[in-house]
Amino acid sequence: MRYLEPKERTAELLRLALGHMGRHQASFNPVTFTLWYEYVADINPKLRAALDQRLKDTAVIDDEVVADLYRQHVAPVDEEVMAKISSEMESLLASIAQSASQAGDHAGKFGDQLSGLDKALTSRDVEQLKPRLTEVMAGTAAMKSSVDALQQQVSASQEEINRLRTDLDRARNDALLDPMTGILNRRGFEQRIESLLTHRAADGSSHCLVMLDIDHFKKVNDTHGHLIGDRVIQAVGEILRTSLKNSTHAAARYGGEEFALLLPQTSLDHSVQLAESVRTRTKAMKIRNRTTQEVLLTVTISGGVAEMQANEDAASLIARADAALYASKQSGRDRVTCA
């Protein structure tokens, strides 16, 4: 769950986010709201730094800037889901904007009434003082009524905004997961490895990448069919997911029958041990006929482990882990090799 702030905190964040939105040129839509919400909540350091720099450089945030920052620092969501949430959010924000406009109109009128009262007091015109006081009293009541209406509108909208935010969070997470295995997909992997590269490993530790590939997977599909092949992929995904005990570690389906383990703050020795554990568990796995329980096949997996080097980029780290994986394949498969 990306957004964990309590209700009282989200009400304040809503106020701050709407304040920023009102000061800039970008449209009132879910993308803009998400951007400013994550900014004021301070839950996305890279976004905050980038947005602060844009504010310093241009001072004005328009739709183009919002779209650019959103693409770079906030995971994209499904377009159909986004369109639905966008429509609901626009309706909600329009309602709030209407209440705010009415409050603003009353505030302007109230200001004129106070100005008239001030003139009557200054001139000491008793005849003018009484009607001015009556106007101000009526204006005070109207102002209070409009502010109360705005407050009620914002309060009533809070639950709906929470629901929409949950929908956005779910859609964002779904966009990063492989539907067959439930682990990260290629997009999720790329985001996670980029994040990994921006954080330096603690002293005495390192960041490691394990690339894994199911051995002879084409033969599995050719012999048993793609449905059994899918079951093998699902089973390997489950082994990877349940092998990770550290919440900072992540498993991903890199593509086809190839998988990856992202292991921040993990020594090379421990990464090799983890890869060996996955290899052993995969070899012990049996794919059975669901009706007869007959064992249809067993599979093995090969792996390559690479430890991130100083100033290394993602492409280089992946290439070294892939080279180690290829060496495992060349050496007979069903083994783990270090880069």
C-alpha cells in the first residue's frame, strides 16, 4: 500500500495539495492531484526533488510539466482505469471548486461591507452606521454559511478521495505485476533496479542481482503443451516469492521463462545461497496430473549472480548477471554461477 497516512493527516494533505494545484496552470485532474499529493506527503523523494527544481527553474507548473514528472517519478496506471478515475475525480474537484468559488464570492462581498462600515465609523455618520452594521451582520452570517458549506463539501469528499486514491494505488500496483505469477513484471523490475542503483549499499554489504532461467523450457511446452508450461512458470514464481524473507528483496518475471531476484543490502555469498536454495527447491518440485496425481515432469533452473560495482548502471549489471547465467547453461545447466 503506497498511501498509509491516517484520516486526519490526509485531510491536511488534501488541503495542501489543492492549494498547490490552485496556484499553477495544470488541469485539475487525477494526475495533477497524485503528483501534488505525493509532493506534500513527502513520500516520493525523487519526485519532490525534481518538482522543487522545476519550481526553481520555471516557477509555473503546467500540464506538460505535470505529465513529464508523472512519467518519470510516478508509476503509470492502466489507461482505462485512469479514464474512469479521471472522470470521477474531475466531477469531485469541480464540486469542491464550485463551493470554493461561492465562498470566495461571499468573501469579496463581505469585504465590501466591512469597507463601508469602516467609512461610516471614520466619518462618525450615525445615520449610515446602523444600516452598515446590519449589512455586516448579514454578511457575517452569509460568510459563515458559505465557509461551513465548503468545509462540509471537503469533509464529504474526503471519503470519496480516499476511495479514488485506493483505486489509483491498486491500478499502479497491478501495472507493475505479472498476472501469471503475482511477482513483478518487466516494468516493475526496471523501476525497482533503477531505485536500487540510486541507493548506496551500507558498509560491509552490497547490492546483488540474480538472473534465473528454466532449463529446456521449450521442450516442456513442446512435450506437455502450453497449459503445463504456464503451470511450471506459476510454480517457479511461487518458489521465488516464498524464498524471499527480506521485505526489501524482490522477485520479477523478466520475460518468458526468465526470472530475476533483486537483492539490496545483501552480500554476494548470501545472494549465491539464496539462488542455490531456489535452484534446489525448483529441482524438487513435481508437476502432477491434477486428476490422477501422476508426476508429469520435473524441471531445473540455472542462475547467474552479479554484485553491483561502483558507479555501475542497470544495463551493465544485468549484462554481467546474464553472462553468468549463460555460463551456467554452458556448463551443464542446473547450477548457479557468479559473474
